[in-house]
Amino acid sequence: MSDITLFEKFGTSFTNNEIIFKEGEEGNQMYIIQEGSVKISRIIGHEEHIIDIIKKGDFFGEIAIVSKIKRTATATAIGNVQLLAFNREGFIQMIEKNAKIALNIIDKLCKRLEHANLQIKRLVKKDIKSLIAMNLYYLIQGKGIDINNLNYDRTIDTIAKNMELPIGIIKEKFTDFSLEGIISISDNKIIINNIDKLKE
């Protein structure tokens, strides 16, 4: 089947900034990019984070039809985009007929997983202060600790072990919390001055 007939049968087009599908939606199609680029993004902490920008020849949306789960990300057209759209049956037929395509998909999926892991590590590193605040908040909530009588050394040690981080980093962020008025530190005790701000 020629490219022209393939596009006539399976083709679909999107304009700049048009959403192809949204995170959390049900999905029954995967896509192969024929022209243009597509932004793949996720909402993390109420903010959009770009996971990848994919281009001609690449594919996306396969997770929804292979695993039959909801869309794990949002796909948005960059410029004018032409796609080939395949449902589950068409996808299976395509890889059954061509072992090269199947191997190419496996290779790209492995690279995407590696890339996703790196992205997650970067995001965690970038937002480490919020993660420490979250650990402190849930430590208080989970054990019903007196927020006016927290042992500083023990709390720092617990959070450092939970997050597998050096104690020095935890102490540095606690100093930031103190300067922001969220907590006070005195005589090896932590007093929570603003629980709402800590939660936020």
C-alpha cells in the first residue's frame, strides 16, 4: 500500500496547538507521525511538564491500545500535523506482518522508558524542597505528633532515611522553612508555626 493510499485510509490532521488526546481520557487509537511534531506532556503538581517532543516517523498513544488503560499523557500538535491512526486490531496486524516494525517499536519503547526515568529524577531533584515538606507534613499527620514538641535531630534523621538523602540537605531545607516562618527551631525542638503553609 502506497503512502498516499495509507494516509487516505488511516490519515488524520491537526492544526497548531490542537489537542490530539488528553491525559486521563479513554484511548482506542495509536498514532504514527507523517508530518510535523507532537508535544507529549503530563500534569504534575498542577503544572504542565513536557515529557517529550516527537517528530516524523515516531509513534505515540500505543499504551492505551496495548494495555487498554487511560491516556497517561496529553498529546498536542506543534504546527500542522499529519498522523496515521490505528486501532488495536490494526496495530496488531501491522506488527504481525512486519517483524522490523515490532522490533523498532520495542527499541523506541525501551528508550522512552529510560528517558522518562531521567525526567522523573530531574523533577524530583528540582522539587526536593516540596518533597521534604511533604514528608514532614505526613510525619506529623500520620503519627499524631505534637506539632509544638518535635525533636529536631530525630525528625531530620527520619526524613533523611525516608528520602535516602544526606542529612545536610534536609537541614538546609529546614533552615529555609524557618526563614519563611513555617517552623521555628530552638533547643533541638521544631515548632510548626504555619501548618497550612507547610501543607501548601
